Amino acid sequence: MAIKKKSDAEPLCCPEAEPAMAADLPGLEGPEADEEIARLAKALGHPARVRIVRMLSRNPARVCSQIVGELPLAQSTVSEHLRILKDAGLIRSNQDGTRVGYCINHNVLRRLRALTAIL
């Protein structure tokens, strides 16, 4: 039986995150929550990063080259934006050799929504 090889066009899927529970959303107010909002807002503080998050929300698993193909930016610039979003926890990645797949971290996005709902 032949082993099926992923094509370069087929995006890598990130492992599914566990669904957020009510217990995942404590501390929506206070100094730590304020710092968390500021950190996440800073990560989203560039239009290209907002566009990447929207892109990944619509098509959950994309490789870097697919993201680069949809943005009018150099590959190195897109990689830097992806690094910032990943460092903030807004996106996750999964590497397969030289290919890196990206997807939204839904738990962090839910947390951001909860934090900003009380502003």
C-alpha cells in the first residue's frame, strides 16, 4: 500500500485546541487583565496582522506561502507578523519539514473577546 504524501498546496492543520470552558475566563478585570488586553491589542496593532487573523478565521489552516500570496508584503515581513501573532498566542503553528501551517488559537481569541466586552 502506497503512503499518501501531502501536496505542497495542502495546508498543514494545527492540532485542535480544547474548547474553552467558563473556568478559562476568570479575571476579566484588574491589573493583570489590563496588561493582557494591552499585550493582545499590541499584537493586533498593525493592519496586516488584523488581516492575517481574519484570513485564518475564514480558512483555518494555511501555510506561510499561502498567506504571503494573499498579502502585498515580502515573505520576510509576513513571517515577522506571524511571529508577533504567535508570540501573543493569537495563532498556533505546526511544522512539517520546511512547511509551517498556521491557524487561529480560538481559546485566546475567546479570551480577548471576553476581556474587551467589559470595556
